[in-house]
Amino acid sequence: MSKVAFIGLGNMGGGMAANLAKAGHEVRAFDLSQDALDRAAGRGATAAADAAEACAEAEAVITMLPAGKHVADVCRKTVFTAAPKTAILIDCSTIDVETARTLGNEAAFAGFTMVDAPVSGGIAAAEGGTLTFMVGGSAEGFERARPFLEQMGKAVIHAGEPGAGQAAKICNNMLLGATMIATCETFALAQKLGLNLQTFYDISSKASGQSWSMTSYCPVPGVGPETPADRGYEGGFAAALMLKDLKLAKEAAETSGAYTPMGGEAEELYERFVQRGGGTKDFSGIIKMIDDSWVPPERK
């Protein structure tokens, strides 16, 4: 098995690093949080003193960081100088397309092969090794990254050239954010019209209104499979992170000249939800803002 540097051990990165260690890789992990480092060490990784130590002799360097500025900083100050030129660089963060493309070019100039490989699936999928990876980069880079990504996910898809993985991710999450809002509005309306919400779910989930937000991540507790709605909208995909992705989509739309009114409206609504204190709640919790009188039924 390989020596893997893993930088960024938050809610997503911690589970991903643990799955690589479980697969038999020698994972040297680093995070600014000592608690995160301790958790990684307890799940099979070796805690590194800093990012440079994690990168030394690594065959793959994986980053999972909050934003483009953090990825650029650690790559320019550490990874590009501390990692062996033979290492494949894999950024699994969700960042803006332009930064992903720029870092891909800078990595190539420095003698590295780098791919952008953002993920979809959330914390549970990161823990369970069932993430979906959307990969941007050369065909060679994709093939070199794939063995590592397959040990953390159920699907690894080559989206295209550098930056294409990020483009696919923000497009996907713009669709998710907008459909979740529509799903929440629909359940609020159904309740006001006197419909039994389980009955409405049974109908719509098998009709033309069906969507992932409806059938796999229903924002109503007690309806459909268990979701964060059944846990007080805790422990899912934080609304603040959805807002971040929607802002990236808005920025990309403005840069490319795309007209995305629904995406823009979703961004505005999540901005309002976060400002009202919903940032740490699961993004499906926006149903409580869409209808302030919403009283969700209890699971029976």
C-alpha cells in the first residue's frame, strides 16, 4: 500500500482519511485542530507535526479544506515544495473553478500532476466510504488518483480537464439547493391544504414531482427514510456550506455569462436562513424559515 498525506480533517476529511487507513495505506494526517488530529490518530492515521511532515515521501497528497484560499495557501507554501514530484496531488475541497484551474497549472509548472476531485454525499457517506467524486484533470491524473478515490467512494467520475470537477460540483449543488427549497415549499403548502404528509410523499415520490430531495432527503420528520429532519436538522450538510456552494455557483454564472435565476434565488434564501442563525443546521432545515408557522409532524 501507499504513503498518503491527508491535510484537512474536518467532518468530511476525518472519515475519508480513516477509510484510507482502513484500506491499508500509511496515512500521515495534519490539521490545525489538535482534536481532529487526535481523532485521526485513533482511527489508524499517524498525526504529523505540520503539513510538510505529512507530505514527506508521500505517494499521494490529499487536501480537504474549507475554501480556495486555504487550498492555494497550503499548496504554494508547503505541498509544492515538500512533496515528492512523483506524488499525485488530489484536492477534494469544494472551491471556485478559477482557483482550481490556476492551481492545476501551477502544479504542472512545479512538476506535479494534480486533479480537483470534490465530493458529493455528506458526512455519512464520508464515514461509510460511499462518496461520489467528480474529477477534473488529465486522463493520466485521473487514472493515478482513481485507486485512492475508489477506497473512499462508490463512484469516481472523470468530469474533464482541470477545474471540471469543481464545475460539476457547484452545478450539482445549485440544483440540490434549489430543489430542496421547492420541496420544502411544497410540503408547507400540502400541510396548509390539509393533506396527510406521508400520503403526499407516497404520491409525489412516485409521480412527476419526484426528486432526491423528496425521496432520499425528505425535509419532513417521520416521512420517508431517516434524515437530519428526524434529528432536529442536526448532523447533516450545514446550511452555511450550502450557501458557500451557491455563492460559488453565482460567481461562476456571472463569470461565464450564464442566466441562473433559480440558483440566485436559492442563494438569497439560504443567505437569509444563515443570517437568522440556521448556518449550523442541515440545509433542509430551511423549511422552518420558508413557513414560520411550520409545525412538523412527529415520527410515529
